[in-house]
Amino acid sequence: MLVEPKSEPAAELVAEPQEEAGPQEETGTEEKAAEVAVDVVAPVPTFREDGLPPAGTCGDCHEHEEQLEEWRGSVHFQQRIQCANCHGGIDTAPPALLPKDVEHDIYAHFGIKARDEDGKAKPLAPSKKDTPEFCGKCHQNVLAVFSPLHLTSPPEGQRLKSSVTCHSNHAVAAAGNATYESRGAYKKGDEDDPRAAPFWSARETFDDLAGVIAGAEQSLEKLEQTGYPSETLKDEIEQSKEMLAQIRYLVHSLDTKRIDKAALEILESIEPVVADIQVQLTSSDDRWKLVVGVWAVALLLNILIVLKLRSLPAPPSSSVEEDVGVA
């Protein structure tokens, strides 16, 4: 199962990554990664128990900064992830009586590691290579499968890909198909980068599954019009949708066989549901027999065959080839 994101303050690092010097780095993609179409729910006026506006006291000083505006339009905002959850510090109202040598801004920045820049303290951001571990404090399921091919051991001549390359840092969009289209993601059909093929194969697999589930829902709507009790079938379809949502994070593994195996389990679980709907529809209205039959056979069997073939281990080298090589 997916690990639910936590919201405890992470005071050891701040969330905005800095670029490391190096010939293979992505440049200019982190800020642009969220330039994709995404529907964002209208911001709520406040969601804090202490009655302060979103961002707490951080917004008092950083109110007009670009990062705060990006966060307000992000999925982190919608999930009530506060500035202090990633950056550390204290975002609550300071006590009425502070020690004389403690100013309000010093109080707010307790717990934030800093670096010296021209005599001024600046927040210490995680390096590009540290971002998976940093983001993985909440997104533990992604960290568990995060392929070293992205960042620590990229293919020769290919650029490094960190967590923020696809997802950005403050302007974090909801995960979904739009993420595949982000400027920092792997490009479809890029034959020079071997990571692109498994990345896009994952999306195609997820889309195929979503199509099967959507087709089952459409057929179920027709069945409901006949008066057939459909609650059990509806629950099973919803369970398949939830299972699909729970395996999408596997795209970070770049492991096609692992993804296909998980997809095959979902497909096999919904197959009897589709068959049951087909039986009930054909028994109540023969006009649906051909439509449902063609859909069930052509779509389900085709995807099942493809996934099963891709899940098979690679064939070993033939003994004939070995003998020829020795000769």
C-alpha cells in the first residue's frame, strides 16, 4: 500500500534545492517543471487550528515572494502541507514575552540550517542528489523504488534527474498524466536516453488499465438501467480504481516488468467483473451481446497477452551460439 504523506516539520533541511556544478545537470527545469495544465481547487481561506492564514507567520515576511505564490497554487497547499513542514522553523505566533535578545524573526527561524553568504545567513538547501531522501521523508513509497538511473547512476552522457526536475519544488502539481508532459520529464521516443522507454511504457500501461476500468463503468451504467442490483459490481470496480492509483508511483522504478506484474494483478481482478456484467447484459438484452463481447475479448485478452509476454524472463543464450563463439 502507499504510504500516506506525513506532515511533521523537517528542520534538518529546507525544501528548495540548489544546483550542483556538473556537465550532466538539468538547468532551468526545476522552476519550469510545473508548467503543465492542472486543475487546482480554489484556495481555502485558512486551514490552521491556530486561526492563522495558510503559511502561518512565514507569510508575514514572505508574503510577496514568488515561492509563496507558487505554493498557494500547488497540491501541497491543497494537502495542507505548510512551509515549516519542509523548511523547518516556527510558523506559529511568538509568545507575548520573548527574551530581550530574541527578535521575532530569530524566533521564527529556529531550527533552519543556514549558510553564510557575504556575511548574511541564507537557508541551506539540499543538494540535487539529496532531494530524493528529502522528499522521501513523506513520500516513502517513492523513495523505496526510486531508480538510481535517475540521479546517482544515470546512463552515460545523460543528464541527472532529481525529484524536482519533474515535480518542481514549490509549484508542485498533482501527480498524473500531466507530469509526464512536464519540461523536465523524459521525452517520448527519445532513443538516446534508455530511461525514456520504461518511463513512457508505464504511462501506456496505466492508460490501458484506466481504459478497461472506464469501459467496465460504462457497461455497468447500462446494466443499472435494467434494474439489476449493481452495488457489489460497483464496489469491485472502485477497488480496481484504487489499486491502479496505488501502483502509479512505480513509474519511479523504471522497472517495466515490475509495473506489468502489478498491472496484470489488477487486470485479472477486474476480468471476472467484466464477464459478470457481460452475462447480465446479454441475458437482459441480446442487443448488447455483440458490443460487450467484442469489447471484453478484444480489450481484455489483448492487454492480458501483452502483459504476460512482457513479464516473461528473457530467454537464455543458446548453446549453439556459445559453441560458435568458442570455435
